[in-house]
Amino acid sequence: MTTERTTIPRRKIGTHGPEASVLSLGSWHIYDRMDFADAVAMVRRAVDLGVNLFDVGVYGLPGHPPVFTDVLFSAIVRAAGIGRHEYLLSEKLWLEGYPEMSLREQLERALFRVGSDRADIVVLGDIRRDDLDLRRLADDLAALEDDGIVGCWGVNNWSATAISTIRRHALDAGSPGPQLAQLKYSPCRRSIPDGTPFAGVFAEGVSLEASDVLEGGILAGKTQPSRQVGRDPGGVREQIVEAAAGIGKIAADLDATPAQLCVAFALTHPATCTVLVGTSSMEQLTDNVGALELLDRVGAERLRSLLEPFWADRDVVDPEGP
């Protein structure tokens, strides 16, 4: 079994973003299902280990029960004695109600919930419509950057073409443009981050924030997860469930856990600035940190070779992206 590091390294986000820990903690369905004291201890430990990036979005939907995981985060860091200068805050901005609800209004509401006056990073949610005005969106983001309420911004599950397009508009508006692309990335979902279209995006200086690296826990051995799992592009989840056993065997052969193997794999991509993990216990945090030792010990080339047979969305998902 791999052991825990005491200092987690950092990588720069994009060309104009801050340096972020290579492991970052997400909040989706996390803090509102944890014992509060356990959450405080886990976040305190994460910061002590060197984690400095926390993704804390508002994930409630109209007509659904209210969620409070972001509100809880503000109480967690306060109880843990963590100052705002000690961490980077990443917020989500959703595009379904834009521009009727401005980005500024949405962000101010989110920051009020989380108890901060600024977001170091904002990540724009999926594009689910055909009439989105990318030039106007770029102008609005540039204004938020100019006002200091946003440090830098990125996008979640956008196509390579959409990213390149908004980047051109952003540069025209005096903004550095998107600094990261949050994409699903795991031994099973590789077609988009490893494809030719995104190679061009990364060459422009956009970093990869790897997310959903455990497929909602399936690749960690929880083949029947009890919580909500993200979307299934390409309809390959059944193949991913089948791959979990083989990935588990390789992990055992490497004296590691499946979670460590998947996190380490995500770090092998040359564009990865951080891997977003959904730790909900101290044990999971310690396990995920062990992925760094595994990567050092085995090496990126061998890890990618060992996991090549489990590429489930090869020739199924368009590498251009959604």
C-alpha cells in the first residue's frame, strides 16, 4: 500500500492562473452528507498536506430539495481555523439562465453563500443550448476579472471549438481567456482529453482539470454506487463497471488501491494542473494522496500502458467534445 505524502506539489493553472495543488477537493454531494466534525478534521488535514484548491459550487436545481454543501464549507473552514488566504476558491457559474440572470448576480449569490468576496477561479457549466452568445459571455467575464471579483476562469465539458472561440473573444476583450478545461478523465474515459482537438486547446496554454476520475466511485470498487453519478457520455458505464475488476487487479499488483491508480493516471496527462477528487472521509483523503507516491514509483509511461486495455470510450465519444 502506498504511503501518504506530507507536501502535495503544485502546478500553475494555464498561463495566467495561480499555482494549485495537484489534488483539489470537490464539494458535490460531499459536505452535506458528512458529520460536521469529520468534515472539519478532513479539510484541516487536507490543507496541512498542501491542498489549496477547493471546488465549491451551488448544485441545487429549481423544484428540488435545497442543498447546503457550499454553505457548510464556509463553516468548515472557519471551524478548522483556515484563513481565506490559505486556499483557492473555485465556483461554478451556470449558463441555463444567462443572460437574464447575469454572471455577476449569480456569482454574488454564490459568494454570499460561501462567505467570500471573490472567487479565485470560476468554471462555466456545460453548454446546453444553441443560442449562447460567446462574445457577450467573454465580455462579461472580462469585466468580472477587471473588478477583481474573479481571478481567472475556465469551462466544464465544453467542446474544443467552443473553447477556442471564446478564447478569441476574451483576448479581444483584454482577458487572458479560459485557463482550464474541466473534463471527465479516467482510464476508461480518455477520448476527449487525449484527442487531437484538445491537444490544440492545451497547446494554447489551457490546463486540464481532471474530474470524475473514479466514475462516482465505480472504479474504486463501488460498482453499485448509492449516490448520484454524473452523466454517461457515449453510454459506456456498463463497460466501466466491467473494467473495475481489472483495474482493481492491476492496482493490487502495484501494491496500491484502485482509487490511487485512477488518480495517478489522471496526473499522467501533460496538461493536468489538478485532479478533482470527492473525498468524504479522512481515509479517502489519505488514500488519494497516496496516488502521488504511486506515480513517482511506477512512472507515467508504465501506468498508461497498463491501463490502455480499459479505454472504454475509444471510438465511441467524439474527441471534439460535447
